[in-house]
Amino acid sequence: MKLTKTLLVVLLISFAFNAVAQDQKPNLLPPAETLLALEPEFVSRHYLTKSAKPKYPEEAQKAGVQGKVLAFVWFDKDGKLVEAKVLSSPDESLSNAVLSALSEWRISPHAPLFPEANYMSEFRFVFSLNDGNADVAEAERTEQEKVSSEFTKEIETRRKNSSK
């Protein structure tokens, strides 16, 4: 029930913006007539139909690089990934591993009342080295429920750039 209420609230969030016809800048947000749902990571993970786990880069393992990678994702109304962007990362090799994995991800559209909705969310990946073992894991559920300041800033920047 809590998840249903969360989804309903999230689905009702949308952005209005005016595109300038003569300006050929890239689409930073879906068209104004399209509903945009901003979802917590744990909600988006629930609707994954295809996902690939990032591979821990060998050079990062050898260098002892570990930490959390935070990525922005945008899925279209059909559940296909439109864009993935790393918002924070301890190393470029970990960022590249996450982006490579995300390129294969798909979600199941889950808004029967809003079939044209696009979805934006963030995903966290934790790269860790323990006793010579390299592991890439999902963040803890409590962490997934949080909305990062980096994600909020990304959405605000997109909103500002789209309204110019």
C-alpha cells in the first residue's frame, strides 16, 4: 500500500517548460506534454526487466580503488534507457563500468493511467574490495530510498536549461 501511494505521488510530479523552437539544443527533459515521474531508486529497481551488474575493472582492483558510484538515469515510456550519466564517482574506470552496464537496462512501464510517462531516477553502485575479493553491490535499501543532492541538482539544472 505504501508503495502504491509513493508511486501515485511520484507519477503526479511533472515539469512544465517552454521550448524555444529556433534553438536546436538537445532535449534535456521530455516534451512538455509528457508526464515525467521522478522515482526513488528502490521503486525503479522493482520494475527492472533487464539489468546487468557492472563489472569491477581489473585496473581499479589492482589500484585498490573502491567506493560508491551515483548515476542519473532516464527511461522513456517504453522502458528503454534514454540517458545515463554519472553524478559522482571515486574513479573514471568505475564510472565507465556503471555506464556500460546501464546501457543494457530496461524497466517495465508501470503507469497505466499515464502510458506516455518518462521516468528519471538515480542508481547507486558500491564497489568494494574485501580480502582480495572484488564486489559490486546495490546500495542498502535505506540508502536507495534517499534522494541525493546531486540528483536534485541535475533535475533543477535540466529544468532551467529546458526553459531557456
